Amino acid sequence: MHSLGITLLLFNLFFFTSSFSNFNIKNKEILAQKPKFESKKLIESFRKKGRITNGFIANNGSNFLPFFTLLYVRKVTNIYNMCAGSIISEKFLISAGHCFESSAEVFILAGFNNSNLESYTFFDQVASKNVIVHPSYNSTTISNDIALIKFSQNIIFNLVLQKIKLPLTNSNFMNKSGIVSGFGIFSDVNATTSNVLRYTFVTVINGSTCNLSYGSNFFSNDRQLCIDTKSGHSSTCSGDSGASLGIFENNILTLAGIVSYGSTQGCELGNPEVYTKVSSYLQWIGNKTGIVVL
């Protein structure tokens, strides 16, 4: 299907309801106190798949990445997947569109006090009506892979809860390196349990590399970023879909891309990854959120 025989791997993790027989979440206690899961089975089940491959532990948690959100998405079939997202305002977060195919509700964790998964200080639970997937999202070609989620109520920014800046319309991130974080697969060969947020650094490269790997029917320079993982031997992987690529623009960490897909051959083999190019969707984001884009 692709020029090098590399098939697409969407970077979200799926789990069947059998893993969540006692799954239940308390009523929202947002901002009042740290919400608790009635059962730890949800967290423990997601730990069976690890983290960013060959990355670094974010020891300071959201003090370092205050815009990061972890998303548990329940499908209408009662299958769950795990993705990531980024806070872009007190009302909205942004993520990958493929995370929310046939979604019924989304559980949002954010404001991590440290790298530990259980250190979140913010919790929200929203129905599918709060999820806005781009109207031109194509599940076959994984194009326009972007979505917005509206919080059930406005969040209050603090030290561990902050938004990430949107890029400029004419932003150019070619050959620039940035930071990406998540709770995705830790290793191709060792998916051991882990509960830490990790991050790594990747570089935006010429789109011809992704065209060669995945074909022009799948990669578009206008709407996507091609990401090098070979140089640093580090990458995102399953479970990291929707995470942000943050690159400094005018000395401010800026949302350049959103983790979309990579190769099914594995996450540690140096194959390029494809991220959604956020600057190509600013008008749509502004129309849906009311955020002023430049």
C-alpha cells in the first residue's frame, strides 16, 4: 500500500471492557480537591502499555508541561483507548481526530504534580457532544487528523495547569526541534508497566521523507509535518496520539504539531512519523473556540 511497505500505526491504545469490569468514576470534583478513581483498575490496565520510547522522565510533571492532558476515550462499543491532548484555552483542549472515532465519552486528566500518572490534580468527564472532530477528517488517509474538546466548565489556570500557545499562520518549523510528551509505549520489545510521564526531542524534516515512506496519498506538506526519529533514536508510540509537538517561536513554546501516526514496523527503528500541522487549521480552531488567531 505504501512505497516502502510501511503500514500506518495510529498512536492510540485500545482496551476491551473486560479490563474494566469495575470501572466507575466519581462525580466531577474539579478544582475543589483531587478527584479519585473508585477503582484503580483503569489506571493499572493502561499501565500495561508503556511510555515514549527512549525518552526522559518529566520529573516536575506539569510544572514542566502544564498544558499536557491524558485522555481515556470510551467508544460506543465500550472499548477504551488512551490518547493525549493539549490545553489551548480555559475552555478547550486539542488532540488528534482519530482518537474520537465512535466515541461516547472522554475522561480527562491534567495538572500532574510530578511524572506519576496518579499525581493529576484536574479531572473532567465530557460526553461526545463536547468533542469536535474536523469535518474533513478521513479515517482512511488519516488526513485532517485534528479535534477539539470543550471542558464541562472553564478550568482555572495555576502552576500545573496552563495553555500552550497556538502558532502563527505563517509559522515555519522546518529543521527545527521540539519537545513531545506522553504516556505511550516505552519500548517495542518491552511493554512493561510504568506510571511516568516522559518526553523527548524530535525534529521537523523535509516532507519528501514521509512521502517516500507512506506515499503522497497519505502525507501532505500542506497539512502535516514529517518528523525525524532516526537521529535521536527516540519517538512517540502507541498511546501518544494527540500529544503536542512544542517548538519555541519568538521565545515562547508553541503548538507546532499533533501526534498522528507512524509505522507499524515499530517505534524504535527510525522510521519517520507524521504529525498534524496546526498552523494549517488556525481558522477552523478560531471559529470553533473563539480564540483569536494571528
